[in-house]
Amino acid sequence: MLRLSFLLIASSCCYGDFSGYLKSFALVQDKVPVFEPNKTYQSQNSLRFMWSETSPKFAWEFHYEVSPVFRSRSSGLENQTLAIADEAYRLTDIDNTLTEDHKQQTYQNLDRLNIQLHFSHGDLTIGRQAIALGSARIINPTDVFIPFNVQTFNQEYRIGIDAIRYQAPVGELGEFDIGMVMGDSADTAALFVQLKRNVAGNDLQFSASRFARQSMAGFGIQSALGSFGFWFEAATVRGDEDYTNASVGLDYAFGDNVFSQVEYHYNGAGSKTPANYLSNRQTIPYQRGGVFLLGQHYIISVISFRTSALWSIALQGVFNVDDSSAFTSISAEYNATENIYMDIGLYRFTGDSIRISQSGAIELTSEYGTSPNLAFLSVRYYF
């Protein structure tokens, strides 16, 4: 499938629009008890090339990204702020690591490689593409195809997966969406269908999918409650692992420059007991089902301010109700020129730290208590 898309794109090599970006994040990370006794300095960089063309009968796109990462010291801890493409839901792929040593790694990602055929009744897309399901604002229970962790810095382009997908309009505001996701095994392949309809001013979403020998059925609604925006989304999964996830939330605009939203998320795949957090991460919901939160009950709030035409500020809080830990962040964005943006921010984590058992084993006592606080500065250039 990828070879077919590549040949079709290569045949149009003299046409299309070329663009991309260069991003650099510099961060200082606090020490981590037991694991890292000193501060760590890191530089995350991403260079993305994007090439595409659209015509009345077809469209194609190609995205490639290379990401050098430099650290002041080696670390065995997972980097939650960096999104690295893996082989999940991909039929075949290039090596995602170009170079790797104790302090420097260079990752690459062939993130888009597809062709879209336009028909009178809908569009057929073949190849590597981004697929996002659901209707909730922050955590989508029906979205199983590699959603971003809330701590990830660069969330501008969702990680692409290999699929054959057909989308057709239904009425004025609805859509029928069906697809087959390609993988090299039954655990990395999937089927999905989603129907969106607007009924009496309410946006409804019905979905079903089959992934990793699991079956999921989902429902979502977006509507208005007076001056508030409202959404609800739920998914029930049955198979080797049975669980139900749900999100419900409200948003409100305080004039033209202040926007807020709050969401409650129930994660049925998680655990109320922190001692089970690490073992749960090896289960199907976390490996193939798009789940990344470890507890069960969460309150997530976001508020953003536009202080001027060039400055904006955003605050976010993710609160694990079960273990009383929290991840909070504040960031400011400055539009320096038409193509250059700068960001500065702080991630703060609170909660109980790790515990050493009598046998000497390391045990988590909260989700966010062991995560290191960090500050970052970034520059983004778009071309």
C-alpha cells in the first residue's frame, strides 16, 4: 500500500505545494528521586517537510520529520514530552531511529504518504494518514489510534497510520467514515466505522471499531446548554480486556479573549490503586487502545487568554482524583513575525513520591508525584 502511494506521488513530482517547519524546545528538568539525582538539560528539535497537491479528481500528501534530541545526561526514563512514531498500526515502516547513544538520539518519521481519490459521492484515501475519532474536547474515549499524551510538547500533527479510508457526506453537516487500518499482525490492524449527524442542532457521533481482538462501540454528542458548550462521549470495549471510558465537559467564552473548558474523564481501563499502575501499562488498552492515563477518575481544566494580538497565555490542570496527584502547566506564546512563534512554559507535578518496599522493589504511590518539574523555551519557524 505504501509502495503504491509512493509511486503515485512520485509520478507527480513536478507539482504540488511545499512547506514545513523547524521547531526547537530547550528545557531544564528537575531531579527525579532514585532515578536522576541531578537536573537534566535537554534540547528537542524537529524539522518537518510537507509536500502535497490537490486537484478536482485526486490529492496526495507526503510528510517527513527528523528530530534530533540532545540530553545533558543519559536516562532510562520514558520521555512523556516527546512523541516518537513506532510501528503500531503501520504495515511497514522505515527505522524510526537514525542515531542513538547515551546523550543524543535522532528520530525520523515518515508521517504522511497517501493519495486521495475524489468521487461524486465521497473520498477514498489510501496510505499513511491521520485518523482521529470522537467528539470530546480533551480525552476521546473512542479514539484508539495513537492519541497524544497531554504532556507532549509538539501536538501539531497527529502521528500517521496506514489505512484505506472512505469518507462521504451525509446531509449538510453529517459524514459517514469507514476504514481498515493496516498492520503486520492482528494486534496492529483494525477496522472502524463512524457516523456523524446533526439532529435539531445537536452533533451526534456513533462509532464502532475492532482492534487488537477487542470490539468497541461508542457514542458522542456536542450541543449547547445556554451559553455553555456541552459534550459527552463514551466507549465500551469488550474482548480480552473489558472496560468503559467516558468524558463529559463544558466550555465557556468570557468575551472575545478568554476561553475556558472543564472535562471529567472516567478511565475504566485504569486503576484506583497506584501499585497497579506499572503493570496496567502492559495491557491492551495502553498498548493498542489509545489509553495513557493511569487512574480512573480525572478532572481536566483549561483556560486561555489572548492578552494582545501577539501574546496569548494558557493554563491547564489534569487532576487524578483517585491518588490526589496533579499535572499543571502554564505557557505563553508570542507571535514574533508572520512565520516565527516563541513559547515559554512550566510543567509542575504534585503527588506522593515513590516508595521502596521491604523487598527493595520500587512502587508508585501516585501518577504524577514522581514526574520531574520542568521549564521550557521554544522557537517555531514555518516555511
